[in-house]
Amino acid sequence: MNCRLLVPLLVCAFAVTGFAQTASPTPEDTSPGRPFWRAELPGGTYVVALAAISSVSIHEYLVDGAARVTEVSVDTLGSVQARFYYIEPNTPSAPGGIGQSTVDFLEAKAREGLDRSGTDVWKKVVKKHPEATHAHTVEFRLQSKDEAAALFKSLDEAWRRGRGANFKP
């Protein structure tokens, strides 16, 4: 067989084979990859693979009767749990609305005083070690109950549908 004819045929066959391989991608090329849920907050960024999430929750509780917390928790198959929470003073409502303006006024003054003193305990994550060590816990402070509800909705929908999502308040 003439080599002049064989070489162009081999080059053409290689080019066609190479083209066929790039034209029909492998399953790895067409898969969307692992979907992630990402939250970008003023205190940092949290990213988790949806397949690693084992449970999500939103709930409210009181801390020593002094603070009301709305918390979103993300439990994972790994060793890290994420908590996103909004904390506010637990100020009881005045009976029948009588004196509520006084309760509101005192709460506002207390917040003003804390802001002026540089103590922003209502705005930051606070951890007391060693009594309340939070090993393997990532915590983020939220600005409002509405923000906690929106974060939970984004997380819950992404997890149940298996589609990645980004949350940014």
C-alpha cells in the first residue's frame, strides 16, 4: 500500500475520532456536579454540599429568660454543624398594652447605651469558653427574624429540590 495514501487516511481517521469524542461528552462532562448551598453574610460565608446535609430546622427559644433566639440549624454528615440566628431581648409585653410605650422606650435606651459603650452583644456571635465550647459549630448572626425565615426558605428549597442556591440578604 502506498504510504502517501495511508498517512492522510490515518490523520483523517484520528481527526474524525477526536472530533467524535469531543462532540459527544462523557457523563462527567454533562453532569452539573455537586450542587451546593452558599450563604454570604456580613460575618462570613458558609458553603455546604447539598448531599452532605442530613437535616435543617428553624426554631425559637429563650436563653435564661433574657433573650429570644430564632435559629436556623444545618446538620451535616460530617462533623460541622452550622447555626444562623437572630437574637433579641426578651421584653414582655405590658398587660393589655398599658405601659407598652414605656417598655419600648426602656428597651431603646438600653440599646443606645450598649451602642455608645461599644458593647454590641446584640449584633455579634458571642462564645464563652470553656463553659460553652462550640466545637465543630459554625455560627452566624442574622439581622432580623425575617432574614432567618428567608435563609431557611432558601436552604430548605435547595435541599429538598437538590438544586444549588445562593443566599445573600
